[in-house]
Amino acid sequence: MSDRDWVRYATGLLEADRAAERATPLHRLPLPAMPSVPILVKDESARVTGSVKYRFARSLLLGAVARGDVRRGTPLVEATGGNMAVAEAHVARMLGLSFTAVVPGRSAPDRIARIAAHGGTVHRVDPPLAVYENAERLARQVSGHYLDCLSTLGPAIDADLDNGVPGLPDEIMHALTPEPAWIVTGAGTGATSRAIGRYLRRHGHATRLAVVDAENSAYFPGWVTDARDYATGMPSRIEGIGRPRMEPAFDPAVVDLVIPVPDASSVAAMRFLAGALGVPAGPSTGACLWGACHLAHRMSRAGESGTVVVVAADGADPYRRTFYDDDWVAGKGWDLAEPARRLERFVRTGDWGA
């Protein structure tokens, strides 16, 4: 197969995968005390790699192939061990390409196993912030391509929007009539909020976008102060959201509200969602649920009606031995009792408190 034939083959394969994709489920939470402000959960754990990142990984690889950065046999390298690495490993395997994730040395075994399960390999380095320079160096050494998702996701998302490629916001808006009042998501790379926010504005929707943020993260203070270069220098403890800096893909101009959520509240809401409401998800979804309850309460008090949609970025399986483990949670010093009681009261009575 010639290089040109391979490009046609790879592009056709990924485009066919996109065309065959089905919408993920929308779960309605039981809120009998607030019938005019329903909360729905958009379950992105139903994607093939178990997270919202799958669409982005496919788009990123499509763009790299179209630019000629990735050819037949090109080794792929990335500097992350999270959901994005799992999704990229899966797409790389579809194309018959090797994939290596450069991760911090103390990365949890479950993270490593998920990448391996989708055909990738892992290269551990220390200190944690050295993953970026090491990934770039490794790509040069193997004559490969450094995907660099933190820098390249923004352009990939914009290209999809420019070309009218259906995505997550299309699914949400087409499934709901009338359109929702709010969509709530988290910000890790900033890709999901960028895709949703730019879509809403491009198509003139009245739906507003709220982003939840974790402790130690730069997104809330950076958004409030309009400081694009804001940095905390501290890592988030809630996997999937929060960064020590505002990443290039994050677009604060398309975000209507950023809601800071205490870490213990995120974990309590994650467990509440799985236990009481039957939607197992990760801690970033717990933060989104907490933010959605805040918004629903605010709307109800103001006499407003409308749907609040929570984006569930991933499922519970990667967190069984961490965020769902009582001893592990206790070791973090998180007391979940009070936020759990608050959630139970809210679902039962609609009272969110101060």
C-alpha cells in the first residue's frame, strides 16, 4: 500500500467510525420537589473507550493524518495517562500504529492497565511535569509524532465546528425540546467546554454553559479575573478536571459561569449519583452534579423553568480502588458526610441551602 493509499484508508476508516457512532444515553434524575427544573445526565461513559475523550482523539488523529504529520507506520507519543491516552491508544490501534503514553512514575496501576487494554504502552518518568519534554524527546528518538493534545485539541475542535461535524453538543440539542437552560461540564484539557460553548454561540442557542472547577485549579480564578495566564502551580485532586494553569484549549469567552466545587463535595456527589440514582461515574461527574444542583436551585428560587444537562465524562470503573474506596478517601482527609446529607435533602425537598 502506498503512502497516499494509506492516507485514504486511514481517513476512510475513521470517518466510517464517526458515521456509525450512536448517541449516548440521557438519564433523568428523580427530583419530585422540582418538576420544572429537571436534571439530565449525558452518559459519555457509553463511548467505546469509556469517556468523552474518544471523539476528540479521533478528530485529533484525523487532522494529523490530513496534515501529513502521521503516515503509515508512524509511532505515536502522548504526554498523559488519563482518558485521552486511552482514547488515543484505541484510535492508534485502529490505524495499526504504535502508541506510547508518557506518564508520571507514580501513576496508578489501573491507569496503566486501561491504556494497555486498548493497545498502548506506557513510559514512566519523574518528576511529573517532565512528561511533556520526555514525550517530545521520545517521539524524536523513534521518528514518531508527538500528539501534544494540550496544544492541538483546540484547533481540532475548531476544524470540526467549521466543517459541521456532529459532536456532543449536537446530540444534546437534538435530543431536547425545548433546548436546555444549562449544560454543565468540567474542564481538564478544556476541550469539552470549548466544543460545547463555541457550538452554542455559533448556532445562536440561548443555552448557557457552566464549567465546574476543583480545588487548586486555575480555571475558576483565571476566569473570574480574566487572567488567561493564571497559574496555581498545584495539581488538582479530582481526576479529569482542574489544571495548575489554564490550558490552550480552554476558551473562557464561551463560558457563562464557572462554579468552584470542594473536592469532598465532588466525591460525595459521585457516590450519590452511583448509589441513589444508579448512574456510576467518575469524580469529575460528581463535581458537575454538584454544580447542576446549585443551578437548579437558583432557577427554582427565581421562578424559572428549564432543563440542566450534566456531562458525565467517564464511568466508575477506573476509580473503584481510589475514589470509591473508603480507606483511600479517608487517607485524603475528605469528610463526605455533610455534602452527602445536603444532596439527599436536595433530592427529597429541593432545598439546597445557602
